[in-house]
Amino acid sequence: MNPEPASNPDSAAPEDAERRDVTPRSQDPGLLAKLSIASRIYGLKGIIAPMLWIRDWTDYMRPPPEAPNIVKTYEVRPHLPVRIFFPKSYDQTSPATLPLLLTIHGGGFCIGHVRDDDDWNRAFADGQDVLVVALNYSKAPGAPFPTAVHDLEALILAILADESLPVDRAAQKRSRTAILGFSAGGNLALSVTQLPSIRRHKLAPAAAVSVYGYLDLSVPCGQKLANRPFKPSLPPPRGKDKDGLANMIPLFDWSYVPYGQDLRDPLLSPYYASSDSLPPFVGLVAAELDLLGHESWRLACRLAREGSAAHGRPAAGYQTPDPKSEDAKSRVCGREEVSAGFGRVEVLDETGRPDKRFAFEENWGDGGVKWLLVPDALHGFDNKPLREIMGGEETMKDGEVKTREMMDRLGKWLKGTVWA
């Protein structure tokens, strides 16, 4: 279960005020704790497995409208099929090429399925005229870190070499390829793009996007609860005084992280990746009602500060927020107030301008950072199956509207800035 710890020799963790002399490492919790955690995670996987089988069989017998055009396997990982979505406007007999978005599903490295984001992938492919390929990877506990990272590496290289896909290979300045991941997939998107084989490839992703990513595994889950707002005035489930991830993350960590592993290895916790080890453009999207939001906010601010300073631009407005500050504006990723307007993504400050705590974009020609904190939204707000599980009619409708707005903003950023 526990292979030798892995690290990326080309990636050095940044010098950061919160970095300590002693780097934390994963600890063996003891036999009884291991038995308890193992029974819970395998029990959860056992419950989910027949549900996935039924869903797969139903989809096979009656393909839903969001189904991919092709499900394909590659010899490098024949047990990990990928799902390929052509835009509805695209003529597959045409020689025309398309920009490529690779997506990675979430699930705490343990329980997700490549089918989970079909709705999102289909909507983005059709709405943005982009070729979308949903990647797959082996799941923990059977396949702990860094197995998933190298599964994705192999599949990405195979996809980029696949001449049957209409990928734009003629771009001169930088590729028209990007990678995006959800939750644990956000972690993996920022991890796999650090590998030299990916980073130095001619079609290397010009942008990596993390959507409510789990980016810093070195901070205990309980400490992160102080970094998210709670809004009891919102209807359930958004108004709850607990975070649903708080009980799940310890199970996922035990399943994915080998004992003795450096928790600040940038391949495991990409929050610690150096700027030059990541793609030139990085997008970070977070949900305000999510204990993982603060680490995405901190990374967005650090990358914006470092990139601005390196290009001789003012960087004072991007000081890294302090997760332990007594000032709520630095400690909490968001605010106590409920945002005005149903389904709105934009948040204004006291002067009526866009609030940089919720959104900013910095571009310096050959790179940039995009930050978006989706207000009053839960982790997984953009995932239709998760919305239906969480329930709450208003919450589901709000998430659906905000998902469309988020997609539109990401599409405009990719096409208008990253791939321009």
C-alpha cells in the first residue's frame, strides 16, 4: 500500500512566510485507527460500486444527451478508458482542428469516476467549441500516491500523440491545450503538469485550472474550518454549520498518502510548487462555502505577486492571506454576508468595483493568473450528480446558474488570453 515517497526534482517549494523548518510527514495512525479508517473507506467504495454499475448499464442501454462521442483506451493504460467530447457544431469528417481541454474528475483520489463530469464536459465542449477529453486514473487505497500522477502522465502523452484527434498542433507561440481538474482532480492537474515529460512537450498545456482543488495536504483538515465562512441564513444545505468534507478528508488522506511521505512535496501538495514548474497560465476557482477555498486563494495571490514582480509590475495588492490571522479578511476566504442576486458570480466591494478577494486576473504576456471565488457556493456546486445528492431546490438552481457563468468566464479566459 505504501511505496517509496515520490518527489519532483525539477520543482522546488516556494519561500513562504508560513513555511516551517521541519517539513511535516505522513504518520502511521496505529493499528486500531487503520482498521477503522479502512473499514469506512472500503465500505463507502462497496456502497458506490453497484450504483456505478447500474449507471453504466443504464447509459449503455440508453445513452444520455451528455454522453461522450467516443470512449477510448490507450495501450499505455488499457484499464483506464478516456471519454472524448466533440463540440456539437464540429463536423468529424472535417480537417479543421480544435483547442483541447483535458479534464480530471475528483473524488478524494478514491471514489470518483471518469463518468462523473459528463454534464460539465459536454456543456463546455458544446458551449465553447473545444475538444474535451476526460482523463482517468487508478484509485486509492489500492493505488496510492504517486500512481495517479503517472497514470495521467502516460495518458496525456498518448492523447497528445494521437493523430486521430483533431488537436491544433500548429500553434507557434504556445499550445492551444489546457488541463482542468475538480477537487482531487485540481490537485492532479497542477501536479502532473510539473513533470518534465509534460512541461517540456511541444503541446504542453498552456494553462492548468484547479476547480475547488485540494492543494495543500500538509494542513490538518480541522484547522481549515476556521478559513471558510458559515452562513446560517442561507437555505439548506448551504446554511449548515458543518462542512461535509471535514469527515471525508481524513479517509482520503489515509488512502492516498504513503506513511513517511513529505506532505509538502509539490507533486502531492501543489500549493508548494514553484511558479516556474507550473504552466505559464494558472486558473484557480474555489467555492466560498468550502474549507479548501483558502489554499486556492493563497496560491492565486502568491502566483500573482511573484509573476507581477518578475515582470516589473506592482505586486503589493497580492500579499498572501494568512490562514491564522486575527483579521477575518485575511483568515476567511469569503465573507459573512450573503451575496446579492440569485446565481450571481460577481461580487462588488464597498466602492462598487469588483472585489479582488472574489476575483482578479493578472496577465503579463507570456503567463498569468486567474482567480475566482464563487460566492455562497458549496464544494461540488458545478457537478450535477453532487447537486442532486446534496439537495435543496434553491441550492441546486443557484449552482446550475453559477456553473454556466463559471464556464463562460473560463472559456473567455482560455480563448481570449491563454490561447490568443
